[in-house]
Amino acid sequence: MRTNYVLVDFENVQPKDFGLLREGHFKVMLFLGPNQKKVAVDVAAAMQPLGDRVEHVLLDSAGNNALDFHIAYHIGRLSSEDSAGYFHVISKDTGFDPLVRHLRARHVRAQRSTTIADIFIRGQSPIHSGSESDSFGVRVRFIRGQSPIHSGSESESTRGAGTDLELALQSRLATQGCVAMARLPRFPLAGMPQHVVQRGNDKQACFHEPRDYRCYLSYLAEALTHCECALHAYALMGNHVHLLVTPQRAGGVSHLMQCLGRRYVRAFNTWHGRTGTLWEGRYKSGLVDSDHYLLACYRYIEMNSVRAGLVDVPGAYRWSSFHANAAGRHDSLVTAHPTYLALGRDAAATRVAYRKLFDTQLEDGTLEEIRRCVSQQVVLGSEGARNRWQTALQRRTAPASPGRRRRDAPAGVAGELSHWLTDSDPD
């Protein structure tokens, strides 16, 4: 992953939004003038989570453009050591712009931004224009008056940059008369189960024959190990996939789906003589909070084939985890969740108790709640749990009301905004 070097002209600007740079591919250099002996407490607190990824450069003596020359020197030094790096000068001083143009002419990726949040917004100045497709940036669509919707592209390096970024973008665009349509960030939490759904493009089949199913499961097994994720339940349907996954490290689910999806698409396209995308945009995922909802999610996934009318009982469907969880058949993919294990004193008792859960159907309200939570990528849990997560993550965690439409959306783009809000763009 490309390293992004953020060089802050602290004489000129004193940003407090360092929390946007918490991802590991950002490194910060804070340039202080000789008279800057103190850093404000709130600024120091914002930088603290970055740990040793922050370096302070204190100038020994003052002079015209002394700090500018120091920044230029360090960009030159770092670019010679890391030719793939991207360099961001944070300053309101337009005197850096000729330097940026000079660096770009020599194929050094560089831009100047007035705030850290501006790093992630395209097209706000000639220095960081949307033409640089190899840059990086959180995907943002915005409306200015009645103008069409514009979009930038997104690359791996800032996916999941976090809620601080989303809020900063909303605020920044609002000051320019724009309505920000940033999609909700992923849940980057380790140790919390997530219900993941990925669908075939245009509802087309992503499995044609048994070889396809076996290939997907084989790649899934390798990806689970590589990305440090535990799989508790799954169902491979003809045109979509359900997974119940707990990542052991932050961002594990995103890495899992990227690794698995790309690898399987290549094999599927080769076997079936096709090209192009297989999946319908980004995968969907919702956080599963409580034991009650976790077991409901188990049942929802493993009963999918019955609700689809493919079989009469879940045990008759070949491509799901029901055989492992309910019958004890060995499946190297499946890791028992502690909530599942708590159903019985031993393995046999656990399976008996688990099978009894299937004696009654999930209520319609529960089915709808699970669908809405994964579709809108929010928390499946009680109202109290959602409130706690909303406070902790500073993002929406409850499903939006059906049919809600933004007041500030011009009538001519209502359909496009609805599509954007459902978060169906490519990952």
C-alpha cells in the first residue's frame, strides 16, 4: 500500500483533524518555527493515537522561507527513498504551488491542501484536480445548485478511513454550498461479528455448476486464514452469498472480501468464457451485536435455501454451513462462535439445542430487520446497542425509515441519490 506523507506547515496552519490520518499508510511531519515552543493540548491529543508515525521538525533559526525550504528538502529526501510515495503539503501558503508543479513534472505525486480534510476531496483547487486517477480519495458525490452529480474514483489506500473523515467531508462541502453524499464507512472493528452479503451483478448467477461452488469455498478457506477472520455460518445461493464473519483484526472483513472476490472472478470468467465484473457493486455488511440477534442471523443464513424454495429443509441444501452447525459434519471453514457453543454442555448437546431453534420460523419482523440492517449497513441489535455504537463510532447505526428522501435533493436527481444512498457502487 502506498505511503502518504503529510507535511504540515505548522507556522501557517494548526490543524486539529489528525484523527483522519489514523490509517497506517499515513506518516506525518510537523514543521515548527524556532519561536513555536508549545503545541496546544487539543492538537497534541489529536496526534497521540498516531504514535511514532508523527515526526516533529523544529527549525533552529528563523529566515525568509526557511520552513518552506525545509519542507522541500524533506520531500526530496523522502521521494528518493520512496518513489511510490504521495506527498501532501498542508499550508495556506500558495508559494508551495510552484514546488508542487515542479515535483509533478518529475513524476513525484504531490499536492497542497489547506486542511487535512482537503486531502480527501478532489477538485477543490488546480493543485489536486480530479484528473489524477492514481491519487487516492474517499469517494464523494456532491450537488452544487442544479448541477449534475460529479464523482471521483476511490482506491484502496483510503477505504474505511473512518467516521471522522465522513464528518469532516460533510462539514467541508457544506461550507462550499454542497450537499455531501459520502457513503457510510465500513465497520473496522475486530472481534465483532458481521453479516456479509454479496450479490451477482444484475441478479445474474455467480455459480453455474458444482465446480464453481467448490472453487469459491476453497478460495474462501485460504482468504479466512490470510485475513484472520472466523466464519460461523454461510450459504452460497445461485446469485448471491451470505457469510457470518468475525474479523480478528480491524479491517479484516474488507480485506477478506477483496481477496476472495477478485480471485474467484478471475477463475469464474476463465471457466465460463466471460469478461467484466461478476459482483453487483460493493458487498453489504451489518454489525451483529447481541447473542439473540447472532443466533437469528445463523438461522436466517442457513434457512435461505428454504425461503428461496430450493429445498424443503435446510439439511437438504448442499452449499451451506447447516451440516456443520446442526449435524456435526466436519467443515474446515466453520469456526463455532462462543454464543453457539453456549447452547449446550458439550458438542452433542449444542447441536441438539441448535436444531431446536429451527423448529420455529423467524418472525417476519425479524426477517425484515435483518434484511434492512445488512442492506443499509447498520447495527443488528437492540436500540440501546445501536445508541452505544453510534456514540462510540459517531456514525449512523440504525436503519433509516423506509422511503426517506433527502429534502435538499433536486427533483431531477432523486433516483441517482437514492441509488447512491443504498451504497451500491463498486468496491
